[in-house]
Amino acid sequence: MNEKKGGIKFGTDGWRGVIAGDFTFENVRTVSQATADYLLSRGAGGVKGKQRVVVGYDTRFLSEDFALAAAGVVAGNGLKVILSRSFIPSPALAWSVVNMKANLGIMITASHNPPEYNGFKIKAESGSPADSRITGEIEKYLRKNRPKDSGGVTTKDLMPGYLEKLRDLVDINLIKRRRLRIVHDPMFGAGRALLSRTAGSARCRIFSIHDRPDPSFGGLRPEPIGKYLGGLAREVRKRRADIGVATDGDADRIGVVDNNGRYLTPNQVFPLILLYLAEEKKLKGKVVQTISLGYLGERIADFFGLPFQEVPVGFKYVAASMMAEDVLAGGEESGGFGHRNYIPERDGTLNSLILLEMLAVKRRKLSLICKDLQQRFGRSYYDRVDLALENAGAKKEGFKKELTEAIAKRIPGKIAGMKVREVRTYDGVKLILGSRGITGGEAWLLLRPSGTEPLVRVYAEADREYKMKKLLDTGKKIVHDCFRKDKK
């Protein structure tokens, strides 16, 4: 969704493309030169040669080589470049930017995308994802100057400082003392061994699957959602574990399986974490979440008197609020959650550790904790369908208008027996249905183009599974109708 054939275009979180298609060494060198030109135009760091850029990469095919190419071009422009000595998670790169007082970070990763993709993420000096202002400026410099010859690059092990920060953010000693049994699935990505290196002990047993680098990700896409976590669920049941946690390809997102091997959606996991922070740890602050994350977070915020804000999809919008206000927690539907007293960025390993701390404090089964959450704040049945449709990418800019018109023509006053209460159009089209609150049968349907792939996403959440499925079916029909109209 965010690349043109033979071109470079930043989307929701970086520039991504198919390896040897759009994502080539020539294009990586081109965007690296534009990034260097952007920094030099700002006079970042003052005197030329004082600007500092940190470069990292994940376990994808050729990621290390792409990182070397990017680092060499940036260094060739007289900027000081620190290149990770080995593959690392994206949050480790983001933390290193802050910890080393760098002006910018470059991460070679396509996150949760299929194995044939790679990508170029940019981290601002705050550690947050680069916003559209920064990426827009970088795009203006594309192909204005030829990529410089490779310059001298310093390599450094970036993991020790990152792991030390993680240990400071949770009660590691409490976790290690509890007799927890944990299954960790890094999905063949950059999160391998991170839980063992932070929380493993003689009492706290951590079992790992898919814990080796594999550019093909075992034939799956490294996205920690239910349909790719069957192996984790089986291992949790086999080990009689307390929890199963998975991280995506660059380990900034989390997927969770409870003690029964049941997948918990992000619309359940974020509220679980938020409730623990507000109720057990007595923390205050604003709650920020993307338009696709669901209603439980808002209900918990209301219950504890916490300010609440909904923003477009993309953690950069959550990060903007985290940098401007006192935000306790921010989240997105894809499993990326951020927290106060850290960088304004997602971190799958940190969220795994917070859930382990929660289990250690509560001393209850995760399934019972989740049951209590939904008894108090309402049930959540959530799912998302991704539709790969012809011309989906070409329609991105006009798609919101198209869907708005389709809704006006095709949506009845009720869907699945629920009245359409509100329509939001600031990121795709979101229909709010039913009455607000736990007893009102509240539900929603969201239709929006992906910002990272040539897909149209349909999201739905309701208090009954059959309602959620009816909403998804309605959403799919609207999208297909829109595209069929295109071909007439």
C-alpha cells in the first residue's frame, strides 16, 4: 500500500517493499542519501561530523547487507554512524537512539509483513516512529543527490543497555521468584531469547519455540495473531504453561495465549494491561489508542477517571500524544503498546514482562483474570479480515470518500439488529452501533486501506460472536461492492 513500482513512499510506519522488486540496494542507498540530506539540512547536531545516526536490522533476508549499505551511505556524508553488531529488535534500536543521544535511527525491517518484504523504518531522536512531517521532508530529497561513497562505520553491541532498561521497568525479581511456566514464540525473528535473558530463572521456567533466525519465518508471516499462533497454543497446553507470548519479526508487537491455549485479541490484552496499571499499580495518566483497538480501554479509562483519546491507525499518532501529554499507556490493534517512563514506542518484550509481573502479583490464572475483566467491563469478540483487492493501492487516497458514499447508499439503519449511532471518517470509515456502555450492546465496524500493504482491512467488535461475524460480512460486502463498481 505504501510503495509505487520502482519508487519509494513512506506509509504508516516506514517504507516497505518486496525484496528485489521495489526494495533493492539501489533504492535503499537512495533513501539513505535522502535521510542524510534531511539531517544535514537541519544542521542536526551542529557541526558537520557531530551528527549521530544509529542503524539496526532484523533477521529478514539480506537485512544485514541492506543495513550495511544504508550505514555506509549515511557515513559517506560525514555523519557519525553506529551500526548494530548483530540483529536486534526495533525497540532496542529506538532505545539506543535515545540512550546514545543520536539524531536519528534507521531500522531495516518489514516488521510483521510476509517474508518477501523488507523495509526501512526511521526513528526520531525521541525514539518514536518518525512522523509524516519527517518522512515527508525525507521524500523531498529523494534523488536530489547521488548516494555518497561508503564511509567509515562503527559497530556496537546495542543489546546490554536495552536489556538493562527493560529490567528497570518491571519487578524482575518478583517474576523470577514465582513458579511461572511461560512459552515464548519469537516467530523466528529478532526477539529470540529476550524473555530468557531478562526473566528466566530456576523457578520461572521459560520454554521457547521458533527461537532461531529464519528469513522465511517457517513459511508463515511473523505476525502474532491467532491464525499464526497455533504452535504456541499447542505448546502452552503441552507444557501446562501459565501464558504464551509471541513477538513479531522485529519484536515491537505482542500476541498472547492464555493458560488454556486460547488466543487473546489485542482488544483484550491492552485492557488487561491497562487495568493492571490503573488498579494494582495505582497509576494515573491519559489513555490513547488507535481507532481500531476497541471499547474496553475507553470503559476502563472512564471507570478510573482517566482522560481518553482515539487517534488514527499508526503508532506514530499514539507517540505524538505520549510526547505532548502525560500518557499512562497507548495502544494499537496490531498488538503494539507503549508506556510512560520509557520511549514513546511499542515494545513486545516489555509488554510480555508486564504481563508476567501481573501474573506474579495476582497469583491467578490468566484465563480467570481475563474473565473478570469482561465481567466488569463487557465482553469483547473481535476479528479482522484483510482483503487483497485489485487497485487497492491505487484507491488509497480516495478510498475514504468512496466508502463514505457506499455507506450512505448501502448501509441500513441497523446492522445485525443494532442501530448505527455514529460514523467516524478520520481514518477509513468507522460505524459505531448500539448504545454506549456495558449493557447497551455496543459494537463497531471499521473499513480502511492498510498503510503498509496493498490490502483493505475490515475490523469488527461486539459483545456477541454472531454479531461480530455479521458485521464482518457486512463490511466485506461493502468493500467488494465498491471495487466491483470500479470495474463497470
